[in-house]
Amino acid sequence: MAYVISNDCIACGSCIGECPVEAISEGEIYKIDPDVCTDCGTCADTCPSEAIHPA
């Protein structure tokens, strides 16, 4: 089960460098590609706005 980014995302970029499989793409609200995400949770641990949660 992949992680998802909610509308609480502030597009700060802190999660992008933490993703070991580069599943996160930039945008007004960042997105996680569920086909690439390995469910490691590293991005959620890094998110200052707590916008990343398991799907």
C-alpha cells in the first residue's frame, strides 16, 4: 500500500530528497506514484506539515 500526500502539503520539498525510489513528483501539491512507492514511510517521517499518510 503506497503513501499519499493530502491537500495539507505545503510543497516545501523536504520529502523529495528522502524518497529512496524517487516516487515523489513536484507540483502545487506533491504526488507519490503508487506504482513506484515501496511503503517505507521515510517521506511521512520528514513531512513538516504531516501531509503524508498511508493510503
